[in-house]
Amino acid sequence: MIFKKRSREIRWACQVNELSWNYRVARAIQAAHATGIFERLGKSSATAATVAADRKLDAEKVDQLLIVMAALGLVRRSGETWQLTPKSRTTLVSASPFYQGNIIAHSAQVAAFWNDLESILRGKKGGWGRVAKGGPAIRSHRDFILAMHNMAMAGRAAEFGDRVSVKGRRTLMDIGGGPGTYSMALCERNPRLTATVFDLPKTIRIAREVIARFGMQDRVRTVVGDWDKDEFGRAKDVVLMSNILHGPTSGAEMKLAKAHRALVPGGLLIIQDFLMNAEKTGPLIPAIFNMMVGAFSLPEMTGHIAAAGFRNIRKVAMPENVGATILTAVKQ
Ligand SMILES: C[S@@+](CC[C@H](N)C(=O)[O-])C[C@H]1O[C@@H](n2cnc3c(N)ncnc32)[C@H](O)[C@@H]1O
């Protein structure tokens, strides 16, 4: 019998079916964000016609999109009036610390890579960066750095701060630290720790804004630096390298050698990255990331860390949905 309810085949067909159409949901959220619909409703409840007039959009399409958002639990309808739910007020209005708008905008830019994937498979050159840079460069860099902050605020930084021990250590260098969110999470839990975010000038400007928003300027400082040219400081107790060792083209050996030189003997290296398993069959987030940017497997990464002169390499247990792996190691 083919039309047999709850057969394994029907379950699989259902799963594959869902996997293949889910991008519509992502694009709907990205469009609602890009056209300012969430921010508009963050100011006050409104009809679709008012939202459309304020944002210079088509009223009928706005109404249809809001129905989709209602089905996702992001808006609520009362007669003809739409309002944000507490979930979207917390995550889709820019004043909230848990705002996810920049990662939504960044995902929309990255969509260009995925839309182009067939041509890329047929040999077209250019990774996600080149495709994404088709947009206004400054805006897209800002979205990218704040997207890192959004991601960190969506659970990663809290887990990181909870699970990584820097007990007894005072100085931390956060290489390519971006918005500085992981440094802030560690400093919040370790009152005697101070961190320095080392990054390019265009990123440091954004990092200072984010750190000031959290009132942590005294604990998390910034320094302009270029990992291709500069050393990572001297006599540091901790070096953090989060999401800067993305596979074979990331200059991992050079960065690890500089981290080793920057640490005191017994100093702690912390690495956070998207790492594939030893068989290179997943997990899904590192596998996706490997396709766009590049990713090491866990044994490849631990091999690089050991080759740079670190010992006592440990994997910090993290919940699976986080996607990133954290490793710590000690300079001998
Ligand atoms: C993927 S982000 C990671 C940000 C942060 N560590 C995190 O995990 O949220 C990579 C960071 O490396 C920085 N970066 C890129 N090239 C760099 C260079 N040559 N020297 C220093 N930082 C650089 C970028 O500005 C960006 O902040």
C-alpha cells in the first residue's frame, strides 16, 4: 500500500518537503525586517494600511506578510490592528539587547551566495564574501559585526561565560574580537578580569559602541591591530580566538603562533569555532559554514593547537544547538 498513514516513507517525504521550503519563512522575516515593518510596529500598533503608508509599501502585500508573521507568532491581530508580540518586541526592535535584526540583515546578504549555489557548483568562482559585498560595504560590515553580537546574545555568550573557566587570570586578549560580546560575558562573571578587543579600525569603532551600551568600558578595552602585521601583545594570561580560525585559508598556524608568544607560561588559550566532526559528516551548522567560508574538523583543529606548542587541550561541553565548539589549551 502506498497511501499508508504514518509510514516511514511518508515521514521522510514530509521531512524533506519541509527542509526544502523553509527558506520562504526566512525570506519573509528578512523582508519584514528590511522594510522596517517590525520597527514601525515597535512604535505603536497599526493597521496594515498605516504601516504600508508609513513605510511606503503596498498595503495588500503588507497585510499578507503580517498574516504570515502572525502564523509565526511574531505579531498579533486585534480586528484590523496589528501589534508585536513580546517575543518580537524583545528580538526585532533595535532598542532591545536581544535584538536579532543585524543577523537577519546579514542572512539576507548571504542569501545571494545560496541563490547562486547552482552556478557555484558548476564552477563559478567567489565565496559568500564577494557576493555579500555587492551591497553597500559599510552597511554590510556593520551588519556583519553586529550580527556576531546578535548571535552571541542569542545564548552563545551566556553559555560561553558559564562554561569557560578563567579563574585566577587577570588579562585577556580577544583577537579579532569583533563586538567584544564574549569578552564582556567573561568579564561579567569574573570581576578581576580585564579584556582587550584587538581588531581592525572599522570594527573597533563598532566594538566601542557595543561595549559602551553595556557600560563595560572599564573592563573591556579596545586596541587597533591587524593579525597579519601585529603581534598579539605580551605576558597575557588568556588569549581568546573566537570565530577567526575558519579552516585552511584562515592563517590558523600564524595566529596560533602569535597567541603562543603573547601568553605567559601556563597561559590559557580559548578557541571557539564551527568545527566539523572527525568523519566530516556534520554537525549541520559547521557543515553549512564549511561551504561558505571553510571549517576545520575537531582533530584538524586540535592538531594545529598542539603543533603551536599548547598542551592540555580540552573540549568544553556545550549544548548541541549552539553549533560552535569551544576548546581550551595551556601554553607550556
Ligand atoms: C567572524 S568575526 C568574529 C568576531 C568575534 N570574535 C565573535 O566571535 O563574535 C571576525 C573578526 O575578525 C576581524 N578581522 C578580520 N581581519 C582582521 C585582521 N587582519 N586583523 C584583526 N582582526 C581582523 C573582523 O573585523 C571581525 O571582527
